[in-house]
Amino acid sequence: MLLEHIQQPEDLKRLTIEQLEPLAAEIRQFLVENLSVTGGHLAPNLGVVELTLALHYLFDSPQDKFIFDVGHQSYVHKILTGRKDRFGTLRKHKGLCGFVKRSESEHDVWEAGHSSTSLSAAMGMAVARDLQGGSNRVIAMIGDGALTGGMALEALNHIGHEQRKLMVVLNDNEMSIAPNVGALSNYLARIRSDRHYVKAKEEVEHLIKKIPAIGGTLAKTAERVKDSFKYLVVPGIWFEELGFTYFGPVDGHNLPLLMETLRQADKVNGPVVVHVITLKGKGYSPAEADSHKWHGISPYKIESGQVLKSVGPPMYTEVFGGTLIELAREDKRIVAVTPAMPGGSGLTGFAKAYPERMFDVGIAEQHAATFCAGLAAEGLKPVYAVYSTFMQRAYDQIVHDICRANLNVMFAIDRAGFVGPDGETHHGIFDIAYMRSIPNVVVMMPKDENELRHMMKTALDYDQGPIAYRYPRINGLGVPLDDELQPIPIGTWEVLRPGADAAVLAVGPMIPVALEAAEAMAKEGIQVRVINARFIKPMDEAMLMQLAKEDIPVLTLEEGAVMGGFGSGVLEFYSLQGIYGMRVKVIGVPDYFVEHGSVKEQYEEVGFTVERLVTDIQALVPRRRQRA
Ligand SMILES: Cc1ncc(C[n+]2csc(CCOP(=O)(O)OP(=O)(O)O)c2C)c(N)n1
């Protein structure tokens, strides 16, 4: 066994190139076995085993900077940099992070979770090196999916201009999470597939070299001929035209070839692109057969590839997807837009039912938002289906193009709240705060999956501007689903439990916690009113005034950043109304980044528990009442 002797990259460098192949097989086995227990990003990592080995074998991390885009394909890097023995804790509370993490290792020089940042980071590190007189390599590994992100394209533009020494390793497996889409993806496919094209490149480059370098007009003509020839036949011409030297395409599982190509690329004193072709899921047949499903996977049985999922009521995401199909049947204006998450956003069924009304725009949250604005400006009813965390990318587009213009865009904000094992880069805890400060937009969150359906109808019927419904990454409560969908009056809350000693204004998944706390308090003789604050914006002002009139303590409870969130909104309301004496306790996610773990552990960490709520209510309710 070779792997047991590898703790650090130096150990790897002691092996012969021939030994790397069996080592790659051991690493694949290690990944398949470990992830069958922990779950994680299996397919992306199986695809980059040789590539990561080659980089660590040839170059010198951490002096040389290895920058992983997204960071979900960094497991092999983690194995080779001293973290193999902690793999049993992957994505668990206090365990190894599923992405690159600077606090974990000096070899993790860049952190991510969101895509398409690696090239900008690499550019920053290359400039920092040059200004400080360094000589290290800067190597960014980016997938063909991540390359569709606007930031990556902005960085290519800058890197090509600056001409600093920097290596971009393009890990092209034809997949984003779902099959990659777009004109750029088609271009890469053409390079990949046309063997003739590759051969022609060699022949023509040979010919071009033979054109004699003579002075004057003839030389200029010769240069132009060279250029036009090159344009016709050189793969990667797009990168070359942007100022990169292009290498490839090279088989990313052929170690000798890969190493030779990387060595050649390393000799160039400027920006290079090494175009590496890999197979996502390589070496584990279920993952090879369906790398979309195996991109990020729950624990599974190794032999059968059967995924061990807990059964339960449908996820909110599924209810969203099913309801959208129903609504789209009646209303032809509905169009669905996803930035590269068709499956994750529950839109697979919609795409089948209405292919011409479904748009996967690639990892392009900003474009997706403004594209929706354009659709809405011409009378359609676009649904921007997006994870809360990734929507952060589109903040200005939401402010400037959608809300300012007051266009009828519907936001389906998925993964709102804690997301568990993906951790701090992926929690959906900022959208309440940043959406509620934007004029014109309505923001809702349902108490259960049935209410989500009614909110979707509410959004469809609403024609006064943008409207959002947000929902968590969990199963619904298993409530019956109404057949007939009724719009909910905008800005109205719902009293779920009466009580006159205190009131809890709870949002979405916090409602069951509030109800349980109220039940516990009732046993102590304290009656807690529980209110479903289903409109985060606008709030139910009549109900807020009523609470002030009754002068009862109010607790707000939301699974979102406490700063600027829903509770802040309640405080602002009373302040703006000149009501200063209210006892209001705001509970939300405290002001730090909450790491990976299970959602339950994350709830416990920040105090979203019945016990904490009971204590907080007790502290707010006057003693006199508590005794009564
Ligand atoms: C801004 C942003 N949007 C969406 C995602 C979700 N996401 C994670 S990985 C991924 C696909 C990346 O594809 P690629 O770069 O080709 O890497 P691969 O997994 O195929 O190796 C997507 C869409 C993300 N991480 N960040």
C-alpha cells in the first residue's frame, strides 16, 4: 500500500512516476470507502485524482499557490497534505471542511464554496508575488462549469491584459453539477471532440514556422496569413486571443502525458491555460454513469451504489417544483430561470414539461437576475429559482434592475436558513436582511409546504412588482396539500396559538420551535401567543400595533442574520411609530460565520432550541405574571 506512507507532498515526490498510477487507484478506493459513510462531493474528486497528484508531484505547495475553484474538488489535495486520517469527520461538526479552508492547513491558500473566484484570486496572488519580488508559481484549477461564471470571465480579461506568469488548469469534464451549458461549453466540446483539429494544429504550426521571416510588406502579409491560419486550426484560439498560451486538450488520466504538458506549460513566462479532459466520477461505475447525481452525495452502499436517504415528507424544493408545473399549465407567462442548478432547484420536471420555458443560464446568478428583469419587462412572469447563498452574487441586479424598475419577477429562494454539512459558504442566512432593505419587493416565508403552494399562487397573482418566497433545505412537515390555491392577502400574519403574556413572532422553520416553547410555558401558567410572521416584508402593521396596545413582551425568531433581519424590522417599526416602551427580544443568527455540521447542531450552536426560547420568554415576562 502506497497511500499509508503519504502524509505530505514530500512523501509523494519520493515515488517514481510509475508508482503514481497504483497510488491513484488507492486514493479512489479511499474516497469511495470514506464518502460511503460521510457523504460528500464524490464525483468531482474522483475526476481530479491524477491531476492533483501531478500538481503536487511537480510543483511545491505551499510556496507555490494551488487555488481550487469552488473547493469541492480539493479532497485529494487534503489527502496529500496531512488530512487523510481525519476523513471520517468530513463535513461533520468540528470536522474537516468539505471545501478548502485556510485554518485547516498551510496548503489551503484560498477559501471558497461559491464558484468562479479562483482566477481573480490567482491574479491577486500573482501581482502580490511580483510586487514583493517573489518567484513562486500561482496555479488555479477551475472547472468548465465554473468558467461560465461572470467573475471568471472578468478575470480572464484582466489576466490576459497583465501578462503575469500564472497557470490556469481548466478541468473540463463537460459537467457543471448538471451537464454544462452555453456557447463557451459548446466551444470546449468542439476542441475536445475534433481529433482532426488537434492533428491539423500540429501540421499547420509546423508549416507556419516555415514561412520565412523577411522584412517589409511581405512579412506583414505573412504574419496575417499566419494569424488567419492559426485562427482556423489552433484549438484554444479563444484563450490565445485573450493573451494566454494554450496547452491541450490533454487526457487528465494519462499521468505521463499530463505531467509533460504541465512541465511545458510551466516554462512559459506569462499566463497559460492547460486544458485537461477528465471524467467526472472516474473509477466508480455508479458515479461515472450519473455524475450529476453523484456530484454531492449522501452516504451510500458501495457495491450497489444505493443512496441511504431518510424517508419522509417531500422536501420544500420538490413541492415548489411540482406546484410550478401546475401553475405553468394555467399561466403561459411563467418561465423558469436557474443559474446552473436545475436539479437542485427542483426544476427537472418543469424542464421536461415545458422545455421551451426553462432556462439554465450556467453559473451566472447576476445574468439570471437581469435576464428575468428583461423577461418581466416584456410581460412574462419569470421565476428566478436560486439558492439563497448564491443569490448574494446578484445583489446589485436585484436592486438596480428588478426592484428599482419594480418588475414582476418572482423569486424562489431555496436553501433559506442553515444548510448543514456544506457549512458557512452555503448558509442562506443573509437574504432576509438584504432583501428587506430594498424598496418595492415583497418577501414571504411559509410555515409549511402547503403554505408555500399558496404563496406561489400569491406571487403569481401579484402584479405590483417583485415578490419572493423563501424556503428551507428540509423536508416539509407532511401536512396535506390543498388542491385549490388561494392567494394570501399581502402583509398579513396569522395567529397560530392564543396567549396574552408574551408573543413570539416566528418565521418559517422557527414556528415549530416557538409552538413547542409555548406548550412548555403553558404548563407553567404562562400563555404565549405564537404568530406566523409569513410576510417578512411588508409586515402586518395592524398586528404589531395591537401587540403594542396590549403591551405584551415580543420575541422575534428567525433563521437569518440577526443584524438587519426580520427582528430588526420589528424594532424599526416601533421606533418609527414612536413606540419606545416595548419589550422586544430579537433572536436570530449571531454575527459570525457558522461552520459545517448538521442543521440540528447548527440550531443548538446558535440557540434555536426550545430550552433557550423558554428561558428568554421567562426573562421577558414580568414576575408578577409568572406567579399568577
Ligand atoms: C456562485 C455559485 N453558484 C452555484 C454553485 C453551485 N455549484 C457548485 S459546484 C458547481 C458546478 C461546478 O462545475 P465545474 O466547475 O465544472 O466543476 P466540477 O464539479 O464539474 O468538477 C455548481 C454549479 C456555486 N458553488 N457557486
